[in-house]
Amino acid sequence: RGKLGITLDLTMAEGVELYLRLVRGADIIVENFAPRVMPGLGLSYERLAEENPRIIMASLSAAGATEGPWRDLVTYGPSLSALYGAKSVQGYLGDPHPREDTADLDPTAAAHGFVAICAALEYRERSGRGQHVDIAQGEATMQRIAEPLLDYMFNGRVATTQGNRYP
């Protein structure tokens, strides 16, 4: 509310230059591209920190930027939630109709990002330097199924659908 918006074509040199101008006066950047996108545009955290050493960049990709088989995964919240197992406890036992949750993985991951950004701001106040915060949205959803995961790890029990009961 009360904010102005712009559209930039970051595949064009003019768009990149305008973006870097904005970075020079910014505190925080939040993006959720696949990890290859920003560096591929010449806008890696290292490049942005050259323009503004105090910049905090929060990246919220599907599976995080750490090297691994899902690193460049491009997906949406509901399918990512299924990939990480959260959908396996949704619905009612014996119900032939699968349940579709809302895209609540996005705000769940954003809440994790918010806390990490607050920590990065605290660090910046003490050190004068920004940070790159890397959040794997899929891992953020694990807190939503912590009980079934722990029950499996400690007791070997595989959770089933929970209906409207939550432990």
C-alpha cells in the first residue's frame, strides 16, 4: 500500500544497471529464483555486495543453493510440499480422493526467511557487513511434519493420513 512498482528486464544491460543502482540504496533483497538465475544474470550476491557491502540477500529457492540433485529444481508450493512428504499425512484414511493443500509452503518459508533476515540485520549492526541467507523452501516445510518425521526416526512408524487430528 502506498508503494511504487517497476518492471525491469534483467536480460538487458540497462535493466541490470538500474537494478544495481537500486541495490546501492537498498537494505534487503528477497528473491526466490532457482539458484542459477541471479548469478546467470550477473547478479550474484558477491556482485551485489561489491555495489553495497551492507546488502542482505535472502534467497528462497525450492531446495536451496547447496550443491545437490534438487538444486536447480523449479516448482510451486503444493508440488514441493508433496516432494518433501507433507502431503502424505493429509486427508482421511481410506478416502480415495487426494487432498490438495493451499500453497502455504510459500508463507512458511517466508517466515523462516524473515527470522533469518532479522538475524542478518543484527549481524550487520555489529559487523557492518551484509550476508547472503539461503533458505530451502522444501526444508522449511519439514517443521510442519516434525511429529511424523520424529516418530519414524525414533520408532520406525510410518505416518498415514491424519484427517482432522493433529498430534
